[in-house]
Amino acid sequence: MATALAAKKSLTALTDLPGIGATKAKWLAKAGLGTIEALRAAPVNEIAHVRGVGYALAVRLKEVLLAQRGDGVATGGDGDGDAQTALTDAQAEWQARMNELCASVHQALDDLLEDPARRGLKPKFVAQLKRLRKVLQAVPMENPPAEIDERRRVAKQVKAINKLLESATQMSKGSANHQQALRKNLRSRRKKLLKSL
């Protein structure tokens, strides 16, 4: 009985966060993020991939949770709980730009994968989008690379992926040739992004 009461109290605490209602709180709990502490320790990418959350809300939640804690120190996304040193200005600027860009990429992926049959997406194209989503989870959003060249390489690939996905969301249902070309370009960019991580 005490465990059920504690779980209900944790879910209530989650619903106090912006954008989190009872249903999203349950989905977070199901994903192992049912407490404020678990959310605070989780990387943005992990939170973003919980059903119903998405990247923009995950970034907003992390900002709120860091502000509530009041230290403003970036924490590592590997779950070991050790605080990292504060980000340099260049890293913080890259992180902010990448947060916006990745939010756009994840929104496009969500739109495309929501109902692939309605959009006329071929199975190979859908598989490529799913592989791309997995690679994007590895982008070091919480711990930006220290080297400027590494940040530039990652940003270049994510920008290119974003443009390709924008094109994919505008693609007409019967454009099989366009879909095939996009799939090949997305595969190429995904591999380049993977190499730059």
C-alpha cells in the first residue's frame, strides 16, 4: 500500500511540471522516469523518446529541472550522476542551436513515422528513419564536444538531415523516385553523423 501511495505521489509531482499531464506522467513512469530525480538525471534524448514527450518538451523539462535545482551546472548524460564542469560559452551556444535543430528533426521524424502508410512511405524508407532516430540519440547534447571542429562536423550533418527531412515531409504520396533519393541521402548523412560522433 505504501509503495502504491509513493508511486501516486511521484506521478502527482510530475504533473506539476509544464506540459506533463496524467497520461504523460504514466508514460514517463513506464519508461523508468517516474520521479523528479529520475528525470533530472536522465539525458534529454532519453526523455525525448518517451511516448508523447518529444524533443522540444524534453529540453523544456530539463531547463525547468535545472532551474529548480538552482545550480545551472550541466550534468552528464551517462547516468553516473557526476556533475560535469560548466560549459564554455561556445559549447553552450552550440548546445542551444543544436537543441532547436534537433527539436525540428525529431518533430519531422515524429510526423513521418506517425502514419507512414498514409504518407505512402516504403518500408525501406521507414527503416531508414528509425535508424536515423537511433543515431540522433547519440548526439552529445548534454556534453557538447570540447573541440570546435567536432561540434562543426556534428552540426553540419544534423543541419543536412533536417533539410532532407523537411523535404520528406513535403513529399507527395506517389513520388517513389524522390523517396528513394531521399532515403539514400539520409543513409549517407546518418553514416557521416555516426562517424563524427
